[in-house]
Amino acid sequence: MTKHIDKDTFYRSLFMHNPEIALYLDSDGVIAKANQNLFKRTGYKEEEVSVSPLFKYLPKHEQGNYQKNFLEVLNGVPKSMDTFFIHNNGESIPIHIVLIPAIVEGKVTGAFGIIIDKSEALKLENSLLESEMKFRAIVEEALVGVYILKDNCLLYGNPYYHQLLGTKYGDVNIDIINFVHPEDINELQSTFDSLKEGEEGITHYCRVIRKNGSEIEIEAHSKLIFIDQDPIILGTIIDITERKESWDKINFLAYFDQLTELPNRKSFEETLEKELVIAKTLNQKLAIMYLDLDRFKYTNDTLGHHVGDELLKAISKRLLIVLGDEHQLFRISGDEFAIISPDCKTINTIIDKANQIISAMEEQFVIESYTLSMTTSIGISLFPTDGEDTISLMKNADAALHHAEQDGKNTFKVYSSTMDIRTYRAFKLGSDIRLALENDQLEYYFQPKVSTENNEMVGAEALIRWNHPEWGILSPNEFIPIIEEHGLIAEVGIKMNWKVAKQIKAWQEMGLPQIPISVNLSAKRFLDKNLVNNFQEILEDTKLDPEFIEIEIVETSMLENEKIVLNTLNDLIRTGITISLDDFGTGYSSLSYLTKFNKYIGTLKIDRSFITHLSQDEENESNLITKTMITLADSLRMSVIAEGVETYEQYQILKQMGCKVVQGYLFSKPLPASEFEELLKIGTIDIPNAPQLENPAIEEQRKFFRVPLHFPLSGSMTITRINGRMVDIGKTVVLIEDIGLGGLRFLTDLKLTVNLNIILEFETYLFGEPIKLLGSIVWMNEIKTDIYQYGLEYAFEESERAEFTPILNKLAIKLRQAPIVPDCSFVTEDRYNFIKKLRK
């Protein structure tokens, strides 16, 4: 049970032990009683304070207010006030006084007072105020935006924050989402939602649409806190628009070409690394192409770098159009580009794209006042067959590009780890050339020159051929470089000149029409000091009249070592041999040169490149040039021959232009001596019908049906076996013109031979699947200059034929519905142009 406490004791204890100053004032305001805190905190002694009025210890300017409050207390109204107590040392102590009426028997006898020392509280308050002022000064002057958000609404934003938004300082309750770019809202909200109390803030980025509609990029740092259990987001933002633009510019300079704005080599290498990871992961194929602009340096040096730069930009734009979105284009050096083709299904799709690029580049570029023609060489490598890393693929694409440039430029090459048919054959021919001389395998084929007046044969050109035991009849462009490389050109030249002179003499002795035969002489032969003597010995030994020997030279031969060449020509003419200028129009063709060499030249041969493009359009450029050359030759009293005449239309146009002699496949392809002899016996050549595209005898022997193709299929060809010997060589692109169960017909610029002991493998794509077919060539036709058509007979088992039958039936059915079947490697481009572009 709680012990009873006397009231007086209770109140006395409350008064004396109060932690604040407690005192009693009589009705005059005199301090009648006070606890010890008064003396401790004010520095006065008890006797100094007793019987002294309280206002005496207050500042004079506060005494009136105090007296007023005290009077109200005497009227029974409690009062309080803030003032100062004058310490004994003279300092002013901030205090808060609470005065309560002291009522005894219903009368106010004085007042109880509680004086609270506010010194520490004021110090803390002042400190807080000072901190707030400092914080406000920092925040308000800060060059970063400071914000406080609640539920995405702005509770506070410093001046710089409002400056960034374009709003007025002091505006609050703004929904900041209204200022965020629509595409960035979800990401920003996701960032806010991920904030957690007690964790570090998050730095994030977004685009802000300012009040005036302009757009800036900002970097923000947001942190979540709780105030009164409400989630609040504190943060800062800065404008990084200029920084991002600078970074973008630095990044652009690092990864893009400034001139064309295409990705550069660094970008190419990094992109290739990423695409290879994707290709490996998804088991996809990938191709890269290296492009080198042929003769760009010459154009750049001749017309100046400004024109060169504009040309590069125009080329880049054209390439981007050709490539579309499926291929990525890069400029990796001055005149070199690279292409990445991810997820390429077949090599044929890449070959088609390479052909498209070559075709597009052949269209003229108009740069300022210049009309420029450009070509490109392309090297291709494939993942994973040609390498599984960037270094291997790049190295092999570069090797293929080098091969394309060596092969005459304006073409493409697909890299092969082994030699392709052409390279393999060149290697074999190099090792066989000596054997060819010893076994008399080199011979002449003769192509007639025909009068346009009466179709009479008025001459012929002797064209050297190599009758190779494995490769068949080879044209000079396939082996003359090998002969020159082996230093045999003089030896071969002498031997072949003897052979042609003997053949001419033999025909004359047979009583056949006596016509001049022309032979080709290379520039290197003119440097042979024994050349004239050799011809004189040949003529003397064979008793052949020199008027029946004609030498054909090209324009460049006359300009290389001009003095030596002119002296040699002069000596040949004295011997009685006539000179013909071959391929006129493709070299310098300067009127001054022609006038200078006029006395040496008896005949001009117009190059086939002009004849090919003749048409009934009188404004046609080739027509105008050809007509001019005929007129020029006539005015200089030279004969003129048009070579490469393949159509009746070309023949008629030349005849109308006054060209008196023509040469070409329209009348006859080059024939071996025995066949030409029969032609010579007739003396005239009627214009024949169009050549048969296939050997009729073979057609009649077919046991199996074939599917005629309106558009050919692109395919690859390689040799697997020669005379029973296995060979491992790369692939060559061909066109398949028809395909059946017994064989196929294909087109190529590669000269092959009818030899059942050479087994070829063909690969094409039908309905998205690779189809491989083995066989050997059973017939061939040279249907255009250096374009050959072959018939292949399969060499496979009946079980394999049975597997192929449903595929071929399906193809035949689909082709009745449309000339092109999806997922098959059809080529819609003119087949002859396609072949020429493969290895120009």
C-alpha cells in the first residue's frame, strides 16, 4: 500500500527540486522564494536576489512587457514570455518565463514562476538554422538540379532544376513524368520502383522534353528515404547533352569513317567478332567480302582528292542500296570496303550479291563535271569452311581479293583452302609446257576474214592453241603467260612462225586460194634482236612470198620501247611483211600516234568491245566510234577489219558503215588446219544459221528426261578424279542450263575437254537443299568467244538416280507453274554477262 504524502511536503519538494528555476513572487513582483537553480544559473547570491523585484534582472526594454504580463497574472490569467535574464557577469541569458497566479482563499496573492534556460536550445536552433542556411545556399546556387519527389510529383526543386525543365523556380506539385521523353518513361519508372530504403542511390539516364519543346539528355542520381512513413525520393540531375554529343563524336571518330560515315575497320573487326559468336551459337553460316576499287588511285591522283572523296561517297551510297539491310558495309581503308553477311544460307546467295555489286559499280558515276567509270575486285571467305575466327576469315578474304586482282580485276573470287580448277590447271600446265614443245602439242587454229561485198574469204588469222592430252584445246590466254614466265616466248615464237609459213606454202602448193595469214606478236618479241632475221630465214626456207605473212601488234607494243619497235617494224616492212594494228580503240588511240605510225601500219582491226555494242540506234556510242574509226582508216589509206562479229545485225551495220572485211563467229570459229583447209577450198562463206547449242547426236542418245530451265541455276564445279587419280581442288562457279536424270548442260568460261577419265562434281541448291552430281563431259561447244557449253553425263549408281528422281519431278511440276522456283539457286541475269563477270 502506497504511503500517504503530505501535500505541503509534495509541493515543497516539487518547488525545491524542480530541474528548472522555480520561484514565488509576491504581489509587488518581489522574489520572495526561489530554488537553488536561480542562484546557480544566474551567478547571484541568495541574499542579493531576496526581496528584489524580478524585473530588475530583465533588460530595460523588456521590463515594460514583463510588468504588463505580471499585472494580468495578478488578475488571475497565466502568462508566458520569452526574454533575457541578466547574469551576474553581465551576459544575457535567453529564458522562457511561465507565470501562474498564486491563489489563496480565492485571492491572488502573487505568482508562481518557472524560468526555463533556453541557452542550449537556442544554440541548437541557431546551429540548425545555420546549417539550413548553408544547405540552402549550396543547393540554391548549385550547378546541378536538386529535387525532392513524392509519387512522381515535385515537392522541391532548386533553381537549376527548374532551369533544366524550363519551369519557374518555386513551382511545386509538378508531375515530372510529363517532362520525360515517352520512350524513356517506362525505364525511369522501373528505376524509381527499384529504389529501396537504406540502400545506395541509383544513377540513371533519360531524355527530358523541356517546357519550350527542346530535348536534353540528363544524368540523374536518385535515393529513397522515408519521412513520416511517406516514401520520398531525393536526387540530383545534370544536363549531359553536350557531354553525350562529345562522347558520340569521339565514338563516331573511333568507329566510323568521317568521309563516308560508314563503320570503319575497328567497327568491322568488333562486329565480326560478335557475328561469329552468334553464328557459332545458332549453327549459321557467315560470309565476309573484301572490296578493292580498281584504279581508284589513278582517278584520285588525276582529278584530285576532292573528286576522289566525292566519288567514294557516291560509291558508298550505291553499295548501301545494293546490299540492303541484310548485309553490313564498312570502309576499312582508302579504297577498300568490307561486307559482313550473317546467316547466309548458301554460297550462291553471296555470289549473287557479288555479281550485283559488280553490275552496280559498272554504272557510271557523275561527279561534278566528270562522268567516271569504276570497277571493283572482290574477295570472299566463308565461316566455318574458310576459318572459324576473325583473323583467319580476314586473311583468307584478302587472299581471295588478291587472286581476283591478279585475274584481271572487276571480278570476284571465293577463297579455297585448296587450288580451284583454274589454278590447279595453271599449275599443271606450267609443269607440262616443256613436254608440249617436245611433243609438238602447240598448233594453229585459223579464223577466216571475210569480205562484206561477196562473203569471199580474203584472209585469216592464225591463233595458237595447245592440244593438251588431258585438258583438250587450250586458248593462248591460258598458256602464253606460262610460256613467258618460263622464258620460252622466243623459242615458241620461232617454232610457230615456221609452222604457219610451212602451212601457208602447203596450201598454195595444193592450188588453194592464196590469202594472207596474220600472226600475233607480243611486245616482248619486238625486243628480240633476231626477230627480223628469223622471219627472213623462214621466208627463204619455205620459199613463201612475204605478202602472205601479216603481223598483228597491239597499240601498247608500239609505245613500249618505241625506238626499238619502230626500227624492227621498218625492217619487217622492208622484208615485205605487212603490219596490222590489233585491238584498235582499246589503247591510246591518239590521232597523233596514228599519224606518226601511219607509214608502218597497213590495217586497223577494230576491237570486239565496240562491235559487241553495235545497234540500229544511230546515236549509239559504239556506232559513232566505230564509224569514226572506219572513216579515219579510210582517210589514212589503211584497210580496216572488224573483229568479234557474232550477229547478223552487227554484220549489216558494219557493211552499211563501209567496213569491207569482218572476222568473227558469225562466219566461223577458229578451226584446226584440216577443217580450215576444207573451208579454203570453197573460198566463200555463207552466213550460217544460229549455232546449235547442243550436240544433236547426244540429244538423240538420251535415255532419260531432262528439265529445261528458262533461267539457269548457279552451281559450283570441281574435279574429283583424273585418269583414276584422286585430286583435291577448289570449286569454280558455273551455270547449269538444263538438268535431267541422265546428265546436265552447263556454261562456263573455263576451257575443258571431252574426256571420260576426268570426273567432275557439281553442286547446286534445289528446294533449299544441296544437290551433288558426279559425271564426265561428253560434248562441248564454244558458243561465244571464251564462253563454253558442255554436256555432262552422270556417273552414278541407279540407286542414286532413283533418289534424285522425285526431286527432279518436283522441279518439273513447279516450273510449269512459274519460271523461278523458291529456294533454288536460279540466276535471272543474262547468262553470258554472268559468266563474263566471274573472271573478267
